[in-house]
Amino acid sequence: MLGVRIGKYIELDLDDRAGDSKAVDEMCKKLLANPVTENYEIIPYDKQ
């Protein structure tokens, strides 16, 4: 075996972009990810 990767995606729908990145970062740190064992990346996505 060369490796195993387990991943997950969490999509958040927000109604206001002002201040979102800080709020999302706090949610990830406190609720969604375990920063000791997991990394996370915030990627903004604009619906059209």
C-alpha cells in the first residue's frame, strides 16, 4: 500500500461576505476541525 487519504468537505452558505472569513476561520478552529490532527482550507465560492 502506498497511502490512504480520508477527506471531508463542509459547505457553508452565508448571506453576508463582510467579516465572513474571520467567522468561518473561528468555526473551523472551534467546531469543525481538530487543529491538532487536521488541516483545513477556506475557499470562497461565488454562486452565479
